[in-house]
Amino acid sequence: MITAPVLPVDMRVTGLAKSFAGTPIFADVSFGLPRGEATAIVGANGTGKSTLLRCLMGLIPADAGEITVLGTDVSTAPPAALRQMRAQMGLVSQKHNLVPRLSVLSNVVHGLLGQRPGIRHWSQSLAPAASREAAMAALDKVGLARLAQRRADRLSGGQSQRVAIARALVGQPKILIADEPTASLDPAAGEDVMDLFFDLARQEGVTVVFISHNIEHALRYGDRVLGLAGGRMPLDARAESLSAAALRGLYD
Amino acid sequence: MTDTTAHAPARYDRPSALAFLGYAAAVVIILWSFAGAGFSVDKMLSAPPRFADFVDRAFPPNLEPQVLERLGWKMLETLQIALAGAVIGVIVSVPVALLAARGLIVGPWVNQIVRTILGFIRAVPDIAWALVFVVAVGLGPFAGMLAIAIDTIGFCGRFFADDMEGIEKGPSESLSATGARKLDVVACATIPAAMPAFISTSLYALEKAVRSSTILGLVGAGGIGIELKVGFDLFDYPTAMTVILMIAVVVIAIEHLSGWARTKIIGEQR
């Protein structure tokens, strides 16, 4: 096994366990995320990948174990400190989760709410010039500046996921989290979105954690692959040391 | 192929003994209610001639220009009471609903207390609220407007809260994940997502307000209801009939208008 290069660690998880209503989801999960690396999480349905991501952001509490993200202890941090931590993270999810009736630009401006709370970031029409420019710059990066005024529910799937990426990037996060970002897209649009997402993440030197059911994606875009199976995390390896066949074994 | 044919289930399930007792009890309660309501075949048979007598005396309705003008102004006042009360009620309902919606801003205790208060508001009939406000602020349309407003809060506060509880949680979660505060999440994700439901509920509230406002005059809370009462009290049935027809026309018109506005504003959604 190749040892990881010594990089500052943005996220460290030790002995994490989570159960729902007495049914254990996973236990004894430990890993660290070095700055600037992309880590893929793979595993069959129901192994708790999304749950793990939610625990990392403090959106749901873990049962046991420690999570430190950007120096914040997620399980003990008061709400304000958690918000401050999340303001340095971006989330892209499977269903894009844009607010349907609002404009694309308003949706991207919302990405700044963690850093700049309050009514001025409720809508693009109230937003300060600097925030509007930041949002337009983020939209430009995903190639959709021309659709800034369009309502979010009038976008195609691929466009809508790009807007979600712009929203996640607008606050210049240190960590990007993606929960199956291509699950609701056709294969071609999925490739485009993954290429764009990782180009931008690497340009900005962002640490990435992403869930993927696509083994090729996990190996191609991940520097490292974590695998969940049987309520544990039996796989933690550099992507280049893994074969697609070895990863498929995880789904049996 | 298999040699057995699949058997369809029995057409009817045999009710359990307990269910049978339940049905029997329901029938008894319904019959008992007829007795309690003074159901009388004699009166049913004697009513049509008396009703015909009323209709005979009420028709033709009073269509004298000065009566129509007076009633027209009263009808306008009625609509003003309804609109003003409904608008105030809808506006106040938004913050109230934020407190009543479970898992949104405040804890379950506050939700329960607010929902109980809203339940109480709804349990008291609009006409009773009008009586209370006539005592509080005196006779006239202002008492009626307050009654409509509080009635609307009872209705919209509860349904706005239900609407917000029922929306898809994804967008809110994505905003929480950026570190947004609860209030910001509600303003940016929850309320925009619930807006079509809010508009629909508000239009129903307006229809309800127009119906209510037409009878508030019976207790002196303004509007056309007083004309109805005076008409019956003075045995001026033609004028009373004019009032009834006027109310019917206006209420039906408002229902159509509100239905049209509903499809216009939110109909093309999804």
C-alpha cells in the first residue's frame, strides 16, 4: 500500500458510528482527508454513504466517534460554530435541490448565506453588488451566466446540476461534498458535470468528498477511494492501486 | 402453465365482531341525532305550502332604484370588510404559521401551544367573534373586519404551517449545508416552495371571508347582513329576497374569480 503524502488534513473522522432506531448503519469508521485531495466513497445502497456525509456536516448527529472538520469538533460545536464551519463547505446533492420558483441567480446568491446571513442575500434583487458579481462569476465558471434570470425549474437536469455546483462554489469553500452528483443525469450530461466539477475543484485547490455508484468515476476522479460494506469501512486505498474488479467485489 | 387458477379474494371481508358493534353504534347515534334535531315528517309535509307562501310574498324582489343603490353600497362595504380582514389575516398568518410548523424554527412545545390557540380560534364561530368585537370596538364594520381577520388567522395559520411542513426538504437541507441560519433557510427555501399552496389557501380564505362578511351585519358588525335582518324583522320579504339574491350572486362571482386567479397564478406550475 502506498502511504499518503504528508498534507494538512481538512477533515478527520475517528471511530464514527451511526444507527437509526436501533438498526446500526455503520460503526468504527475512521479516515482523514488531506487538503486538496478528492476522495470517493463507494458502497451498495443502504450502507450509509449519504448518512456519513450528513454526519460530516453536522446535519445529523453521530452516535459515537469524533469528527473534526477544519479545526471544528462537529459533535460538540455550538450551532454558531457549526454554521461557521459549514460556511467553508459546499454541498452538491443528487437531486440538485435548487429552490424551484426562484431565479438561477438568486439560487446562487443563496450559496453566500452562510458567510453573509440576513435579508440581503434572500434574493438577487436585494443582494449587494459584490455578492451579485460573485454569483455571476460562479455561474460563468459553470458556463451558465446567460441563464442567470431563468427560473430554476425551467432548467434541464444538466443545467440545474451546474447551477447547484455554482451555488456550492460561490462561497469559495475549502471542502466540497457531492452526494451522487450525476445520479439524476443521463450518462453524457453526467460525464460533463463530473469533468466540470473536478476541473473547478482542482483549480481552486478544494478538498473533495464524493459519493459515486459509478466505479469508473470513483477511480478516475478520486485520488483515494473509501468503501463501505457490511456496516464497516473495509476499503481505504489510493485510487491508482485499485482495479475496477476489486471495487465491484464491494457490492457483492 | 400452472394447473391451478389463481383465486380472487372474496368480494367482501367479513367484519370483525368489534367492527360490527362499531357500525351498529354509528347507526344508533345517527338515528338518535335525527330525534335530537326534532326531525318531523309532519313539518316536512306542512313546510312546502308555507315556503310557497314566503316565496309568493317575497317575489318579485324589490328592485326599486333607491333600494338597489342602498343595498349596493352595503354590499360594497361587505366586500371591503372581507378584503381588508382577509388581507390582514393572511399577513399575520405567515409569522404565526412559522411558529406553528413543526421542525421549522421553534421547538415542539411552542408548535403545540400555537396550534392549540389556532384550534381555539377556529372552534369559535365567526359570528361569535363578531359579537366579541362589537363589544370591544363598538358597532360597525371595524368589528366585522377584526372578526374576519381573526377567523382568517385561525384558518391560514394552520394551513400555512401544514403547507410548510409538507414541502420537499432537499432545498432547505442544501441551504443549511452552506451554513445558513434557520430564518434564512425558511425565507429562501421553505417559503418560496410553499408559495403556491399559500396563494391557494389565501384565495380560499378570501372566499370564506366574503361568505362570512355577508352575515356579520346580523350582530351589528357592518355589511349587508343588517339589511337581511331588517327585511325579515319588518316582514319586508321582497327586500330580504333582493339581499339574498345579491349575496348569492356576489359569493358565486367571488368563487369564480378566485378560481380563475388560482389557475392564472399557480395553475401552470408542474
